[in-house]
Amino acid sequence: MKYPIKNICCIGAGYVGGPTMAIFAKYCPDIVINVVDLNKDRIKKWNSTKLDNLPIFEPGLEKIISENRGKNLFFSNKVEEKISEADMIFISVNTPTKEKGIGAGQASDLKWIDACARQISKYAKANTIVVEKSTLPVKTAQTIKQILDAPNNDFPDKNFSILSNPEFLSEGSAINNLENPDRVLIGGNNKDAIDALIDIYLRWVDKDKILTTDLWSSELSKLISNAFLAQRISSINSITALCEKTGANIKEVSIAIGSDQRIGKYFLNAGPGFGGSCFKKDISNLVYICNFYGLNETASYWQKVIDINQWQSSRISEIIVRNLFGTISGKKIGILGFSFKANTNDTRESPAIKICKQLLEEGAILKIYDPKVKKEKILKELSPYLYLDEIDNKSSNHKLIYSSSAEEASTDSDALVILTEWDEFKDLNWNKLSNLMRSPYWVFDTRTIINIEDAKLSGFNVWRIGDGTLKKGDIVN
Ligand code: UDX
Ligand code: UDX
């Protein structure tokens, strides 16, 4: 083996870097794995003896951390030192959408990638393999390579091999996705470096699931995978409003179309719109790249996937207002679920943020409960839309109240809005909740998970996304 790997460094201890390296540590006991991050607080949490305090909630993660941390898996802020010890370095830092300057709102901000490449160029030893884990615009490897290969008088002998090895993990099932991936994609030009990374994955992944490509195909495939997944959700969501108008039911439609193997049954659940750190960012980036190459038709095709997503959340807010007699000013509304999907505490791009913002603008008082998202995070996400004295305080002016249970969120509320498909919302005690609420009361089920019959029996007016079969009179679609 031309590149014996004994020591790995991963830059970025986030939702991707943390779980990915935990699995590497589990299956590679002979390799020392250092996960480094600039953020001191985050590293402190990764090293916390109380596993409840890990910075990321991910089913199955606590066990793997407790079994491997301190053995061959280490978390620290010693970025330079750990880079200098590594045979292979993963870049797993965030690449948010640019907020200003050229490509603002669409292009990915590569300042962290640039900074990492410069650190690697300065501190890494010769012949290090550098692996892109972050989702990056196609051709970023070229930028990284240019920085790494720039003449360096202090270390003239250094050379680097660059690989693209995008992650396909989905939050909430990241551990399972990492342990049993559909495929592992490795892009690169140097066969020995590719073999070194394949050798790591072969410890737990079948050979025929490991695909190798050139660098550009690998980078682009990651972006396009996310675009296709998001497109499926926008496609099904675009039909929900039509179901509501025509008396059809999106759940039945999903099953009927998904039974065609060419379409497939997965990823067809209608909802309040997709969230998460990847979909919007990656499609925006795709739109930007297409426009850059003058492919305006391709760009506008993909832009529509984002537009439908935005429309889906705003039409839900409008439906809530219309049902509550055209005004929600001063009315209390219980929000159940704030994370962008179940089984994660991640709120990035959560549709709940958009919907809550619109309800606040209409003057509602929101009582928000999520099983895993902490109070501070909810307040941080919504504080830009509020004055200080409106946030979770005892003054009569408050507009935002953190609730620690579904019951608390229901108390004195006119409506409940289910925004995340947490298991505990599937069998809520509707009778108990109805006794706490102000009559007449509504439930808006944007995830099609509640037991409608029970809710109706307890006197709720029920609205469900994409369900045109609900009796007219109860609700306005
Ligand atoms: C990842 C990928 O990196 C992103 O490209 C992909 O599209 C989504 O998933 P994620 O792990 O979710 O991002 O991001 P985040 O949880 O924000 O973690 C990134 C970490 O990198 C942060 O903890 C940040 O402090 C750290 N960081 C950033 C560094 O340590 N150094 C830097 O220079 C920049
Ligand atoms: C996604 C990709 O799935 C993963 O492969 C990639 O590496 C990162 O981006 P993630 O963002 O963690 O993963 O979550 P995902 O399960 O894809 O869900 C994204 C959003 O789509 C969520 O808001 C979810 O609620 C929504 N969704 C998903 C639906 O509304 N309906 C569905 O049927 C599936």
C-alpha cells in the first residue's frame, strides 16, 4: 500500500464530521482519528461525560461515542497539531450560501474551505491525502489543489492528493446510512490515494457498493442527488393543493404512484416543505452554476423546485389564518415540532421557521414545543422577527412562549399546528388536549400523522395537508 493510513484528521465537528468519524473509529480500531473544530463550545460538548450533552442528537450516536471516544476517537481544538500528524485529512466544514457579494443568495461561500486548504498546506506533512466531505460546487477540488500546490518555500517537497468523497447521510438516520450505505462515492485522479480510502470503507462496506469516478463527476453527483431528492418533495407537495381543491387525498395518490417501481415509494411524503442544511443550499448553488455557464433554462427549471417549497409553507400559514376566521391577532397557537424533520435537533432551514415567522407577522402568540430542540435554539431562530419584550417573558406583550410539552402548548390555544413528524405526535391524547384549549379549536396536520378520527371525536376542526376528503364546513381549504 503506497499510502498506509494510521492517522486521520477531520476538520469540522458538525452533523457530518462527528457521526462520520464515529463510524470510522468503530470500524478502524487501528487508526487514530482526530476530529478538530475551531468552535470551543462544540468540542467541549463532544467531550462531555454526560452523553445527553453531545452537540448533535442522532439515534445510535451516543453508544458509538461512548464506546470509542478516548480509545481511537478524539475531539479537540488543536487544528494545526492534528493536521500535522495526519496521513489523511477530511474537510467537513460548512459551506453556507453566500449572503453578500457576487452570487449572494445562491453561490456557496467557500471561505472556510479556502481557510482549511491554507492550513493544510502550511501544517500537513508530505504526501497527505485530502478528502472533500462537504458538499461543494463542481470544480472546487481544483481550487483546493491550486492552494495546496502553490509554491511553498518552506516545504518544497510537499505534495497532496485530493479526493472527493461526498456524504449521503440523512440526519435522523445518519448512523444507519453510514453503516449500511446505498453507495460510497469516491472521485479522484490518483489510484493509490483512491485505494487507500477504499481500503478503509472495505472494513464494513461491500466492494460492489463502492463507486469510483473522476473528481468532477463525484462533486457534481452529490449536488444532483440532493437536487433530485428535493425535486421529488416539491413535486408531491405541488399536488397537495390540487388534492385539497378536488377532493382527492395526497396519501392515496402517493401510494398509487409510488407503487410503480419506476417512480418508487420512498421520499413521497407530502409536508410543509423541505428543510435541512443541504437541499436549498445545493439547488441554489446548482442554479448559480447553470446561470454561470449560460444555461438559463436549466437554471430556471431547478429554481422552480425552490419556489414551490417556499410557496408550500406560505400557503399553510394562509390556510391557518383563513380558518381562524381571518384573524389570528392576539390568538394563541400551539406549534408542535420545530426541527426540520423528526429524530434530529437540527433546525437549519426548517419550514417551522418560515411558518412561525408568518404567523407572528399576523400577530399570533406562539407556544412552541419540540421534543429535542432546546429553548435557546428556538428563541435564536425566531428572535429576528420579534422585539425583545415579546420573547418568552412574563410581560403581557409576549408573542413567543417556549412550552415543555404538547399539553403546555395547547393550554388556552385556539389551534395546534403539527410541523414535525415526531412519533409522540402520532398518538396525542386529543380528549385531554381539547379540554385545555379555547373553543372552537383546530388542528392543522402538515405531516399527515395524527389520528384524525380521534381528534374529530374530541371536537377538533381538522385540516390535513393534501386531504380534500375532509368534510366541508369543518375547514376552509
Ligand atoms: C456539512 C457539510 O460540510 C456541508 O457542506 C453539507 O452541505 C452539509 O453538511 P455540517 O456538518 O452539517 O455541514 O455543518 P456544521 O454542523 O455547521 O459543521 C461544520 C463545523 O465546521 C462547525 O462546527 C464549524 O465550527 C467547523 N469549522 C468551520 C471549522 O472547524 N473550521 C473552519 O474553518 C470552518
Ligand atoms: C439530505 C439527503 O437525504 C442526504 O442524502 C444528503 O446527504 C443531505 O441532505 P437531510 O437534509 O438530513 O438529508 O434530510 P432528508 O431526510 O433528506 O429530508 C430533507 C427534508 O425533506 C426534511 O425537511 C424532510 O421533512 C423533507 N421530506 C423528506 C419530506 O417532506 N417528505 C419526504 O418524503 C422526505
